[in-house]
Amino acid sequence: MPEFPYSRLRRWPDVEADNLQAHDVTDTLLVERALALDVPGHEIAVIGDEYGAVTLALTDAGRHGIRVHQDLATGRRALRRNAEELGLGGFASHELDAELLAGARLVLLQLPKSLAELEEIADAVARWAAPDAVLVAGGRVKHMTLGQNEVLGRSFAHVQAERAERKSRLVVASEPLPVPAARPYPVTAAHDGLILVAHGGAFAGARLDIGTRTLLEVLGLAALRQAQGPEAPGPADVIDLGCGTGALAVSWALAHPEDRVIATDRSAAAAASARATVAANGVDDRVTVTHDDAGSELPDASADVVLLNPPFHLGNSIHAGAATRLFEAAARLLRPGGELFTVFNSSLGYRAELTRIIGPTEQLHRTSKFTVTRSIRH
């Protein structure tokens, strides 16, 4: 059988750079293990396949009917594009649910960064996969912890870490344990009148992360939309770009009930969390949540205000491109004269880039840890 052409895979529409690849050794180890076990494709579920390397390599090897779940919209689009480029099909995309896992005897997993996300995934496999299901999870050794084994041990009777190969390692979990009636996620927490709901894969969980808290405080102190007399502006169109659990979108909607708010995130776990947060705070009538890549499905020049707490990681790599893509998206989405409010780690110094991409940018607040800026669209 010809070797699968991993080098032809692309990350697009995610950030591409010389030091960023669309596959890694963990992908190849997972594929090799699946082929050695000789499980038919319709009994295989793949979770966390970032750009389709595992799914497409197995499909190319004749394993048809594979079910795959990817959290990120960028990963889903990359999988479709890579499949088209290679002329491959015969797999189906799903959310993290019973349809993904029913009857699955082999589950292949690229280990997620957070233990909470791993806990939700492990519970889902134990809850919905076949009674004799085996979960084979892999990751780069430098990012793996004993805590991951402990989490897997809550859902499986046997968890065995294997020897490292080429700086990656597989962990095999077998014999799913009985699960409680209630799923462990989503979880809920209250924060001074704001209710946050979070699935395991949502950044910061049900906590109000310090960057978001800083931006909320500055938005409140700055009195950004004071209505004065008959010339007061009408309802505004507001976008929470990279919304996470929806804290910014819901807080804005509660403070400005006349405005129309869209919360969007490329993470399916974040989008599901934000929808639940919106419902929990009773603002369903004025906040819409979408699962999308950098607001790509939203019209150009459709927003008066964009709120942004950008990430500075791409997977396990620190890369400025994650924020730059969102700055460029904000520039596209804002109407002329529209405002972008951003919070970022002070050490990153994004102000010059914001001025170049968006327009005139002023610093509203700065501490040793976080900076809040306001940019006006050219």
C-alpha cells in the first residue's frame, strides 16, 4: 500500500507558517495502531483530528464509514478541503454526541490541552461507545501529564501509557466504566449577576477569566455609549469575536438591551457554552451565537462595535497569527467609524498592529499584565 501523502495536507483556513504543520508524529502513531487492530471503518470514531490527518490516512487505507469530531471550525474546513484535494470521502462529521460514538469499538483521540475537555470526551466514550470500546489517545510527550491518565481512569477500568516513539506517546484506555445519569458538563457558575455555562473544551470553563474581567471593567468605566439628547445613536450591531462562553456578549446585552449582539467562536464547545450562557441570562431575544471561523459567515461592514479578547496560542504553540487573523476579521466586519475594543497581554504590544489593520488606536487601560485598547475603523 502506498504511503499516505501527509505532506500534502494543509492547515488552511487556519494560520499557515513554516513552523506549523498540518500533521505530527502522534497522527501517524494513531493511524498505525488503528491499521494494526484492523477495525472496520464504521466502528471507528476519531476525535480531535486537527486537520484531518488521521481520518484521511485511514480512509485512504480503505477504512470507510469513519465518524469524526473536530471542535474547531477551522479544522472542519481543513478536513473538507484536504479530502477534496486528495479525492477522498467516506467519512462523516459529527458533534460530540451519541451519534458520533454509538457502536464505536475503537476511538482515536488527539489529547486536548485541558483536563476538563478530556473528562467530557472520556465520559462521552464510556457513555455511548460499544461496551468493549478501546480509546487510544495520543500526544506529544512534552505536553502529556499524569493528570490525563487520572482523568481517563475515572471512565475506564484500565489505562496504560505506552513507550514514547519519536517524542510522541499513546495511552490506551479500555473497559468503559458505568457512568452516572448526569453528564459532568456543562457546568454553571454565577459572577455578580452574570451566569456562565461551560462545556469542558471552553477556555477558562465557567470562570470569568482575568482578561475578560478587565475588559468588562473598562467598558463599564468608560461609559462608551452615552446617549445625549435627540442626536443619540440608535440600536447598535455588536459582535463578540471569539466569544468563548459568551461573557462579553451577554454582559453587553444586559447593559444595552436595545442593541443586537452576535457572539461567534471557532470552537464548537465554546459556541455551545455561549448558547447556554445566553439562555441562562435570559437574553435569547437579542443575542445570536454562531460557530464560525473568525466571523467569516458574517457580512462585511455589518458591525458598529466589535469586542475581542484574542487568543495568543495556536494549539500548543504561541503564535501571533491567532490574534492577527481576528484583527483582520474585525477590520472586515466593522463599518467605517466602528469601534474595536480589545484586551491583550501587555507584553504582546499589539497597539501598532491594531493601528495598521483597524485604524487609530488608543490605550484605555494598562497594567503589568493586561492592556485594553479602542480602535476606530478607517
